[in-house]
Amino acid sequence: MEIKEYDKLRKKISVKDFEGNNKALDKWLFGFSFVGNIGSIFFSYFLLYPALLKAISINLVSGFWGTTLALIFSITFLSIFEIIKRYLFRNFSSDYVANNKKVNGPILGWLGVSTAIVLLSFYLSLVGSKNLASTSIVQNDIATTQIDVQKDSLAVLYERKKKTYEIDNQALRDVNNELRSTIAGTPVGYVSIRRDYQSNIDKNTKIIDNNQAEVNRIDVQLQQRVNELKSGLNTTITDNAVEDVKNIVLFIIIAIFAEIMIIGGVYFREWYEYNLYVLNQQKFEKIYQKKDRYRALLAFVYKDGKLAPGDQVMPGQQLKEIVAEKANIQNSNKFVDEFLKEMDNLGIFNTVGKRRMVASTFVEAQNIIEHFDDAYRGIENMK
């Protein structure tokens, strides 16, 4: 292994502590939780918006303004709902983690409220996702309309085919009626003439029967085509229902996953921050303790800002006696010596001979102490 490869591994392994392992995960999960909120709003919208639109259209105003009001109210309500849900579940998570994952009275209260609102959110998302996925009614209406149009077109087409035969039959029936009238008026003795008339009637009747058979055949063809269209419509309706089921299952899974992202992201953030605080508490708390003590002691030495650069600081021995008397600090003399030495090092005081003088204004000194932990932390990390 070369030194460069080892250096990369060293940097990679050195950050594999609690913070290094979970910092990026916390960032992504917390970010994705907001994506979950957007998803929850999106799915819930398809439950709330139609109901609001119907109520507003009936009771207030319809048309464009009714649609606009329903849209604004839906988005506003759902956004507020998601914000409240985040805060309630965050409060529960924070108290639950801080109490070592044990449930007491207050935590049980947070749990009940947050569970209720999360379940309500689940309901809104699941029903909304179902409404979003249920497109079969619209698709079936469209398919039915298309089939009706095709049936009407077929009826017109086959009616035209039948019309020729029906007109021909009507003409032949009229001719037969005339021939029958002629036969009735022909003397009985005109046998051959009456036979010729009857022969023509029989021929016409046969043609009429043939034409009627053709008309019946056309009707059968039309009915077959109509049945095919109905069968296709039934297949389409069945396919739409199956597609609805698939879409509903898919959207419900997405809606559930969105809620899980919210819950997981918020809870993991509270768990991560609390454990990170506990792990670093001992390491950093002494820095803040020292800074608080330095800030209080500095205010006392400066007489709450009355001293200015060039003024003399009270003698160290006198300060030790006061601290030993007034403050509850172990090794108070050592603490005062460290304070004075660090004030000198930070440029707040400077020593001229045996006298220690003020070198910075009180405001400047406070600012230096405020950032004292940044320098001190670097030293502490060397231990």
C-alpha cells in the first residue's frame, strides 16, 4: 500500500465515529421528511379539494372563483396541518429520547396527540391517493361514449345497406297488390291471363323473401358488430378496474412511505442531536463553564465596564481572596492565576512591571471571551 492510499483510508476511518456515521444520514432523512410532507399534502389534496369545491360551489360561489377559493383553502389547511404534525411529533420524539425511551405522563400525552394527528394524516393521504388512482369512472364514461358513437355510426351504415332492399320490397308489394286487384277483376274464364298474373306475383314474392333474408342477414351482422363493441367495452371496463386496483395499491404505498419519511426524519433528527449532545457534553461543557466564570469574573474586575484601557486591575492576591470568599470553586487560587494569565495572553490585560493594567475596553473584552471557546477547543482536542 502506498502512503497516499493509506492517507485516504486514514481520513475515512478517522471520521467513523457516531457523528461521522450519522451526520449525512441525519441530513438526508431530515430533508426527505419535508419531501414526505409535500407528498402528504399532494395526496390529501385529492380528498379535501373536491369536497371543498362542491360545498363552495353550492353555498358561496361557483366557476373560476369557486375553484380558486377551494384550491387556496385546501393548500393552506393542509400546509398548516403538516406543520402542526411536525411540531407535535418532534416534541414527542424529543421528550421520548431525552427520557431514555421511557414513557411517562407528559410523554404519553405527546404520544396520544401526535399519534392521533399522524393517523388522521394517514387517513387523508390514503383516501386522497385512492381518489387520485380511481380513474376508471371517467375512463369508462369516455369508453361508453365512444362505443355509443360507434354504434350510432354502424346503425346508420347498416340502415343504408337495408334501405335498398326495403325500398325494392315495398315496390314489389305494391306491384303484387295491383296484380291481385287485376286478377280479382279478370273473368274466371281467362285462365291463362290469371295464371300469368299469379306467376308474376309468385316471382315478386320470392324476390321479396330473398330481399327480406338479406335484410335479416344485415340485422344479424349489425347485432354481431354491436355485441363485439359491447364485449370490447366490458373488457375495457374490467381492465380499467384492474388498473385502478394497481394504481391504488401503488399510490397507497407511496402515501405510506411519505408518512414514514416524515416520522423517520423528524425522529432521527431528535435522536441524533440528543445523542450527539450527550456524547460531547463532557467534552465541551467545561469550556462553557470556564467561559461563564471568566465572563462573570471579568465583569467584576471591570466593575461592570467602569474601567478603561490604562486603568490598573486589582491585585491578584486581593482577587483570590474575594473569589475564595464569594465563589464556590475548587482550587480558587489556581483558577484566578489561570484567569489572569489567560487574560494577559488574550491581550485583555497587560503587565507593566508588577502592575497589571487594562488593555482592552469592557466591550472588547466581552467579545474576546465570547469567542474564547474557539481557541480553547483547539487546545482541548490536542489532549
